[in-house]
Amino acid sequence: HLDSLLRQIREIVEKHTDTDVLEACSKTYHALCNEEFTIFNRVDIARSQLLDEQVDKFNRLLEDFLQE
């Protein structure tokens, strides 16, 4: 069920801009990213990939904005 949860969090982050919603996703990652949990590596990788994708998306949008 972990993969399903991580996929759902990703979809939520990609679709929503509401601060409360994004904060809830952040808190979920924080709770799951405990180094004592056996799932830590999987969650950490998923979180890192999501952050990388969001930064790339931001940079592309910023570049487009600055070109206009």
C-alpha cells in the first residue's frame, strides 16, 4: 500500500496549490521519512524525485515567464 500512498501524495502535490493541502503532504512525508522505518529509502527516493520534478517545473515556468 506504500506505493499507492506515495503515488497519491504525488498526484495531490501536482494538482493542488492550497497551502493546507501541501502542508499535509509535507507532514506525511515527514512522518514516513523516519530513518528507523524500513520504508525510509523508498519514501526518501519518492520525496526526492517529487522535489526534483517540482524544481524543474518551476525553472521551466520561470524561464518562460522571463522570456515573455
